Amino acid sequence: MSGRVATGADRADRPIRRRGVVGWFDPRGRRLGGWAFALNRLTGLGLVAYLYLHLGILSLLAAGPGSWDAFVDVALSPLVLGLDVVLIFGMLFHGLNGIRVSLVGLGYVTDRHRALFVALMVFGALVLAVAALRIFVK
Ligand code: HEM
């Protein structure tokens, strides 16, 4: 035993332990790439959940036109239209960030991946704004 008193610097050197799902959003030591990874995971899981929801909703077709018409009324409510915008955000973020991760993984633009991320997100924000206008403004 050295007998040396632990200092703040020693604590800063220790690796950060992130636990469970809450740990994905633990802000300690996270930089832009870390946040992008956490949001990529959240949107990826959200898209998987949406896929099953989508298949479930399509199965309403088997129950005849009455149940489908009732669903369409719900789908056109402002709440569900807002969720459509959230879905488009998830698709855009996951797809565009996924292209960046794939390119960097293949060894391209490794020195400019931050700029690529910002450019893709600006493009995604513009597409999202147009989509939201098309959804809400008739
Ligand atoms: C343009 C389409 C897509 C692209 C380019 C893309 C790209 C990627 C990439 C590169 C990763 C790995 C991320 C990493 O290792 O940091 C990933 C993870 C994942 N993707 Fe996609 N993806 C796409 C569409 C989808 C769709 C449609 C779904 C769901 C139905 C999905 C679900 C997931 C899930 C669940 C993960 C694992 C996330 C994790 O464990 O961190 N992706 N995607």
C-alpha cells in the first residue's frame, strides 16, 4: 500500500462506468460522437418497434373496411400526426448518422467525420421541416 491520498486527478483518470439503458444518456465524458451513438441506438430500437407496430396496424386490413376506416380517423388526429414527425426524425437521424458511421468504418472521411455529421444533420433538419409542413399544413 502506498499510503498516498486519492486526489481529484486520480478520480478523473478512472474509466466511466455506464450502467443500463440510463447509462446511454449519462453525460459524463460524452462528446458529440458519444451522443450520436446513444441517439443512433435509441432511434434504431424505435424503428424496430415501429416495424412491429406497422405490421400490427396493417393486419387491421384483414378485419375489413370498417376497422381500417376507424384507424384512418385516429391516424389523422394531431397527436398521431405529431408522432409521424417523430418517426421521420428517427428515420432521418438513424439513416444519415448510419451513413456517416458506415463511411468512417470503411476508412473514408475519418479526419472530417464531425463536419460530415453536422452537414448531414443540417440536411436532415431541412428535410424534417419540409416533411412537418407537408404533414400539418394542408
Ligand atoms: C438508411 C438506413 C439505415 C442505415 C444507413 C443504418 C445504419 C446503421 C449502422 C451503421 C449501425 C451501427 C451503428 C454503430 O455501430 O455505431 C446501425 C445500428 C442499428 N440499426 Fe440501423 N441503419 C438503417 C436502417 C435501420 C432500420 C430501418 C432499422 C430498424 C428497423 C435499424 C435498426 C438498427 C438497430 C436496432 C441498430 C443497433 C443499434 C445499437 O445497438 O447501438 N436500422 N444502423
